Amino acid sequence: MIESVVISVTGMKCGGCETNVTDKLEAIDGVLSVKASHKEGAVRVEFDAEKTGLDTIKDAITDAGFTVTD
């Protein structure tokens, strides 16, 4: 089942931060698309819930050095 979420993230300050988050998330099996915006302080993720979950996605954002505020 395909799910789409918007996750509030603090700490992204530039396009490089967006790329860092995007690269981390795209490396997860089951993540289909990522759109990170430092201006919005959010990351939009579309993923296959049969392959990965929201906790894994949030952990990857934290591992990239940012804070999930949801």
C-alpha cells in the first residue's frame, strides 16, 4: 500500500540540507519519492508501507542530523 506523509523537520537551512535528507531517505527500500524543503521546514515522502514504515523514515531524518517535530 502506497502512503504519502508530510513530516515537519527542524534544522534544514539550505539546499544542501535538503539534499542530505533526500539522499538518506531515497536509500531506504520502499521509499518512492522525497521532496524536502528547508523553507517550509518539511519533508514530503511517498513510500510503500509493505516495505518500510514511518518510524524508519523518521529515524533516517534524525540520523541525517535533523529533528523531526511531528
